[in-house]
Amino acid sequence: MKMNCWEFKKCGREPGGSNVRELGVCPAATEERLDAVHGGRKAGRACWVVAGTLCKGETQGTFAVKFGACESCEFYLSVREEEFPQFQFSSILLAKIWE
């Protein structure tokens, strides 16, 4: 498996992580419908489409609210670059969640 967002960001919100008691488990670390996308675990390499992830110490809202910030995130940019030309765009990933 490739590096997931919680490993890259070292947020400690993955199941069993160091910050779960204080901040809760991140929804990206439990989102089954995006498991294996871009070679990650759960939504670990598609976190930008999952509501409730943590960014700069603050819980983020819905995709529509948070995506602007995600577009400049170093993790998002690295996944886009690593996965090019097979990178799955947000509209495709959102459709998987909404199925």
C-alpha cells in the first residue's frame, strides 16, 4: 500500500492513533467505499472528498466547503502527481460515496 494521509500528515487520527481519544477517528480512515483508491487504505489517498477530516488542527466540513484548501494541500498534490495519468478526479470519487 502507498502512504495514506494520516501517515503523511502524522495526525494520529487513524484507528489506534495517538490523537483518537482527543480528536476522534478520522472519517477518511474508516471510509470503506474508497478503499484501495489510488493504492491507499480506506479513503487514505482520497481524503479531500471526505467530510470531517482534519486540516491545520481544525475539522473540515463538506467537500464543497473544504476542497479549495485541499487543492493546495501538499498531500493532495503529491497523490495527483504520483497517480498521473490514472488520478481519479473528485467527481468520480464522490459518486462512489453517494452510490
